[in-house]
Amino acid sequence: MENPGKSQDLLAAFFLLAEGALPPQAKPRDVSPPEELRRRIEVRAALPEDLAWVRDLAIRSVIHGIPDSRDVPSSQVQERAHEAALDLVGTFGADPDLRILVAVEARSGELLGYLVLELGHREASTGEPQALIRDLAVEPRAWGSRAVHHLVREAARLTFRHGLRYLIGEVTAANRRPLVVAQRMGFVIERHQIAVQCGPEGLLPMPGRPATVPEAPETEPPPE
Ligand SMILES: CC(C)(COP(=O)(O)OP(=O)(O)OC[C@H]1O[C@@H](n2cnc3c(N)ncnc32)[C@H](O)[C@@H]1OP(=O)(O)O)[C@@H](O)C(=O)NCCC(=O)NCCS
């Protein structure tokens, strides 16, 4: 039933706000979650029919992982990702240590994101077996939907069930979104990758990513 007192309160708050009568810290904040956050998200193992979408999103997302210090054309990186994705799809199911999880909107089954998990990884310095998030991406329209949290949590459970203690990932320094999410979830930064350009006299500064990166010359798309 409608509560007339409540709507009057809301109306009063609106006028107070409109007049700037409330101090900034007392202004009511809109805490209603965006539409995406109200989705119920489920995570399941990828099915063969999901793979074309996984491959497509992987190719679209790979540019987010290019370090800011490199001048490689995006199209060249995407072409390489295309080949890697074909390999991944080709070997799907054959390697028991390689798993693909997908996050779906429970009601519609809409695919929101994927995570590629490698269960046979080892930490380089200690030799401890561990799991590696080989790739992870969420559809841009589902950014902020918490799909990434569901995917990573399920990957952690799978890692534990596999008898492994640690789950790791590699994040490009300039790619702030996964870094922010990971740290919020409890991941710690264990290692830094350093890079320098080399020339005849020795060390040179890295080229850096120009505002407009020259595209690679047109090439035939690799065969499916
Ligand atoms: C990485 C990815 C899976 C994260 O999922 P997501 O749904 O975007 O993550 P969320 O929106 O929950 O969280 C991202 C947070 O980073 C914040 N953020 C974004 N850009 C930022 C920046 N430059 N500096 C600091 N924080 C930033 C966002 O504001 C958000 O925080 P909020 O929830 O307080 O608003 C998704 O962005 C993605 O698919 N990116 C492309 C592929 C990719 O980079 N994969 C990772 C490879 S390791």
C-alpha cells in the first residue's frame, strides 16, 4: 500500500535539495543499483556453442592488455589474438587443465563474460603448483554488472577443488579496471614486469603508445 507520509518526505527532500538547503554530505544519494546489477548471474562451464562468442570477445578485448609503452598496431595484436583464440577453441575439451567458465544472465541465458583458467601452472620462483587466469573479459555493456566477481569466485572454488592453493593473474599496468577489481577482491601484487627498448648504444626509452597507432597493412583474414 502507498505510504503518503513517505512520498511527502521524498517531496520535501527534493525541494530542500533543489534549493541547495542541505549541506553536501547530507544530500540523499541514489543507491538504487543500475539495471545490470539487478541481474541474477550464474557461472557455468563453457559449452561448444559458446566458443564463437568467447573467441569474438577475446579478440575485441585484447587491446585493453597492450602496455602503454608499446607502439604495436592494435590490428596486429588482434590478429594474433584471433590465432590464439582459434588454438584455444581447437583444443577445447582436450586439455583437462584448461577450463573456460562463462557468466550468463540467469533468466535469458545472455552471455556476459568468460574466464579461461589454467590449472597446471607453476609459480616461477617457488615452483608451487597454482592456477592462472589466462584470460578474462566481460562484454562492455555488462561492465559493472559484477559478472567478473562471479567468474573469479567460481575460478577460486575450482582451483581449491583441484587441490591448488593459489590463483594468479597478469594485469597490464595501464589497465586499471581489472587491477581495481582484483585488489578489491583480495588479490595482491606479487611481481612487476619491467621493459626497456634496446639500441646499438644500449638502452633506449620505450616508444610509448601514440595517440593514433598506425594500423598494420591489410592482410587476408586468417582462415577459420
Ligand atoms: C576487466 C573487466 C573484466 C572488469 O569487469 P568490470 O565489470 O568492468 O568491473 P567493475 O565495473 O566491477 O569494476 C571496475 C572498477 O574499476 C574502476 N575504474 C575504471 N577505470 C579506472 C581507472 N582508470 N582508475 C581507477 N579505477 C578505475 C571502475 O570505476 C570500477 O569501480 P566502481 O565499481 O567503483 O565504479 C572488464 O572491464 C573487461 O572485460 N575489460 C576488458 C578486458 C580486460 O581488460 N581483461 C582483463 C585482462 S587481465
